[in-house]
Amino acid sequence: MVVEVVLESRVLEVTQPCDFVASVESGQSHRWEKDEGWHWCILAGRIIKARTLAQGPGSITIEYQASPQGDPEGLEEELSRYLRLDDDLDAIYNDISRDSRVASMVDRYRGLRLLRVDPWECLLSFICSANSNLARIHANVESMAQSLGSSVSLNGRTRYILPEPDVLASAGETFLRGLGLGFRAPYVAYAAQAVASGQIDLEQLKSMPYLEAKGRLMELHGIGSKIADCVLLHSLEKVEAFPIDVWVRRALLDWYFPGQKAPPDKVLLEWALDYFGPNAGYAELYLFHGRRLKKTRDGEGT
């Protein structure tokens, strides 16, 4: 399949399966907004809008427009990285489709891709995900950006860049509580201080082994196994990470441990890492997506 990405009269040809809309709406990033057929986001400090313009046998055309600042070629590279177009998705499918349940999800949602989200954005977003939902996470992240970030505009629409760690650290817990972060406010403030001070280097975690990087993240207050795995999978190159949230837990219990007493998450995680192997994160993405949409698809209650 060929995907053409049009960006200010530039075309990026992609020979990988790519369902752009499903990927950006799958809960991996919390900065996308949909309006009149376009999806809007901040990427590499610029506001962009994107839509699936046309699709036919063997090809999908996605039109991109972006605010004029910066290097268009550099943004094309950022888009490629963001959509993880360097992943050999067909090879990954061959691996994870050894499991019949995942194979059925791959057939149904082919082209759903992991995203490579900015690590700082990803860390903030998933700290805000604790005991929350997608709408509230989005609102929390946007409130921080609008209150403390700089603005960028495109076609009369304005969005805000997330504040740097030192800015957020200076704002402090009380200010964050005023934005509606609730009990998450001290955890966000602590993470901002840790990143700003160099206590933790998010980029450095990319080169660490998975378990070592996970341990470093979990040293931060308010970051448990699930949040750490989300950050590792969606921004720090750990495709073997397997976040277990409420939807994935339901998928595992319903589809792999039916009728059994629910094992603790630690046991489920150890099983999943062994069972799904080095591409466990992609298997998790498809199980999460399929289980979350099961109510709509099958008329199932939650």
C-alpha cells in the first residue's frame, strides 16, 4: 500500500500500511483535535492540520498543511518519525499474528500504527491519565499548554506548545491544581522538576534496556508500572513494553484467561512479555484498540 502525505506541495511516499485517522485517534497522543474533517496537532513546535483526502486500491492520500515557520523538509522527517514509518509493519504483523486473537485484530484494523510521541509530552499526558478518561486527559494537557505555553497559528486557528519542564516546575503544584489536575498536580510538578534538574534524562532512557529504563521512570512519584510502560512504548523506543490498563486487562482476562480468577497485573505482564515477545507493544496496541471498540462493534456492555 502506498500512502502519499502532501505537505505544502510536498509528497511523502510510504510503502507501509497506514491508517492515519485510527492511529491519531487511538489514545496514544492527547494533542490531536478533530474539526470539520481535519485533525489538528502541534508537531515539532508547529501547528499542523491533516486529513485523509482520498483513498483507493493500493493508495491513501493524506493532505497536510502546516504553519510556515521552520524547515518544511525537516517537518516531513518529523512526520515520518511520528508515524513510525521506519517500522516494517508487515514483518511485525507476521510476528504478532502468530496469536489468532491478535491476527483477527490486525485484519480488522490494518494500518493502525504505534506513534512516536515527544517524550516530554508523553510523560505529562500519561501522568494525567491516572484514574481518568481521554477527554479529561486532553483537557488537562491543553490547560497546561494554554496557560504556560507559546502560541502558534494556522488558517486562523491557534494552538499552544507545551511548556518546557523548567517553566512547569516553576509554576508549581498549587498552580497546576488550579488548572484542574487534582491529585495528579504534585506528580506533574515533581516530574517537571526531575526533568528540568537533570535528575532524569528522557532521551537517555531510549538507549537503556527496557527494564532499566522502566525502573528509572518508576523512581518518579506517581509513576507506576502502567504509566511507565505507556511512556516507554509511545515515546522511548521500547516496542517490547506492554502497558496494562483497564481495557487491556479486560482483553487479557476475557480472551486469554476466561473463567479463571483474575491474576494480578504483575503476573499478567510477565505472561504477556513472554507470550508476545519483542513486539509485545504492537500486540498490546491492537488488543487495546479492539477491546475498547468492542462495545460499539458488538453492542456489548462495559
